[in-house]
Amino acid sequence: MTRNFLVFIFGLFLLLVFSFAFCYVSIYSEVLIAGICALVGFLAALVISIIIGLSAREEGGSLYIWFFGIAIVTGIILVWYVSRAGTLLKVW
């Protein structure tokens, strides 16, 4: 099962990179559809990394630390993005 977990880590990393690219475009170019794609990508990466991290921990593998690390990084970037987008939209 280790090979599948490595594929998931690589896929989550790519999802995080593309979500950050959409985030950057939406903040600095003010493209709404890119902002929606970024938000969906960040939420998907966060949920998927937590679920797969929990299943990897139950199997006894050591890769669950990487999944929780990706979840923490995604959560930090998600909070930054939501606060930045809220400031640009004058929500707060």
C-alpha cells in the first residue's frame, strides 16, 4: 500500500500547487472563477489529506506524517487566502 500512498502524496502536492496558482491569479488579477477553483482545490486537498492520513495511520505506515503535514500547510494557506479574499471583497 506504500506505493499508493506515495501517488496520493504526489497528487496532493500537485493539487496544492495548482490551487495556489489559481489563488495567486484570483487575488492579483481579480478573476472570480480562478478564486472559486482555488477554494475548491484547497478544501479538497485538506479533506483528502486528512482522510488518507487517518487511513495510513490505522494501517501502521509512517507516511501519515506527510499527509498531516500537507493538511497543516493547506490549512495555513487556506486561512491566508480566505482572509486575503475577504479583505479584497471588503467583507471585513
